[in-house]
Amino acid sequence: MLVALKDIDDRNGPRSDAPAVSLRDVTCTFSGSSGSKPYTAVQNINLDIADGEFVSVVGPTGCGKSTILNVTAGLIKPSKGSASIFGAPLVGGMNPQSGYLFQSEALMPWRTTVQNVMLGLEYRGVDVATAKDRAAWWLETVGLGQFHDHYPHQLSGGQRKRVALAQTLITDPKIILMDEPFSALDIQTRQLMENELLDLWAADRKAVIFVTHDLEEAISMSDRVVVLSAGPASCIVGEFSIDLPRPRDVSEIRLTSGFLDVHKAIWATLKEEVLKTYGKRSARR
């Protein structure tokens, strides 16, 4: 069971009945290098993520999936449109209610696992002893209780990903942003991590935006799958509710008829956008 950290940091504030994340007419245009035209990554994105909802975003390479995460995290200010977090406009920088799990682990090689996990609490002014105790608890929770004093180079890829997951969750974010977090893992480790994430999420449901290129991963984990069009100026071309029973085992759910039906429906939309991307590449050649 996930532990609430209200005794450590109550700056996240109370939850509201508003969506955890609400993007309205979000457009992100980036200036080009000297002589090149500006590039519009996403255009007119309207998306709501309910509190406790697990939503995956899929689409062709370069369609702006990570841009949506970065807008939600407050790392990018939209060129047009707005982002709101639990009903409050996101202005002035970072979203303090979000935790971000990147594709590559942001682990400091000179710090042990427990020191890496406790880092977020240290930045929040939590005393070292309390932060270390919490970090040790989280390492136990993700199955690394015997690796407190190991350094990142002494861990496998799956173990480093567990450390990164604990590092993200220890601050008790209300919104969890994940950018292809398991893509570098072998298939067996990947499925173990997917199930572990679902178990942690089910214990204390947070809003999750999960970016992936793997449609099977998206379906097996999510309540809803959002499909983006081929870029530039990507937009939402499909939203699909995943009405599959929970709890789920990601390897077993993929063998069910319900999974295959929803996969077929989503792939019909996604395939068209992927082919557009390949067509553009072929034209450039």
C-alpha cells in the first residue's frame, strides 16, 4: 500500500472534483534554427485526465507525445491554449503535483540507491533521517530492500528502473507522467515492471499519463488510450475506452478476446497515422 506523505509535504494541496489534468486548445510551436521555419509539434490538443485515471498516449514517432507530458509537467509553456491542474491554471513553471519518470533513469552515479531515492525529499527540505527512512521503505516496496548501498552501475537495467520508480513516487505526486519508461528493458523484465507498476497504482490511484510506442502495452495497462496523428501539428485522432477487468496481468490479458477486439479497433486508426509518417520519409528520399 502506498504511504501518504502529508506529514512530510502538504504543498500539493487538497484534491478537487476537477480533472487532474485539463489541456485546452494546446498548441506548441518551436522556433527553428537560423533560416528554418518554426515547427509546430502539437496543435489544438483538448484532453482531460480524471483523478485516478490511467491514460496512455500513442502515435507515430515525432508526433508530440512527449510534448504533451512536458506541458503537463510545466517544462513547456504552450504557444497557445492552457493547461489546468485540478482546476487551477498551470502558470509560472513546474507543476508541483506531478512526478516524471523519464525513458532514461535520472540517477546520480555517485549516490547509492537509497541516496538517489531520497533526493526529492531532500530538495523539499525534509530532514535527512526521515528522508532516508522513507527511501528505505520505498526500496523495500519495489523489491530492492537488499540493495540500499549499491550504486547504479552495480544494478541491472530492471533494478535501475525500480530505483527510478521509487524516486518518482516517494514525493507522493498526484499526477504521474511516464515517457516510455520500460522501452529499454527486455520483454520479460518489461512485463514484470508493468505488473509492478499496476499493483502500485491500484493501491493508491493517481492520475497517470503514460507515453509509449507499444500499443499492446498501452491497452494492457490503461483505462483509456489516446491516439495522436502524424506530425507536424499533431492532433488527437482517436480516444478509446479500455473496458477490460482489473486487476490485470499484462501477459495474460493480451490473450483475451476483449483485448484483441480493442487492439484491432485502435490499430485501424494508429496504422493510418504510422503509414503517413513512412510516406513522408519515403518522399524525402
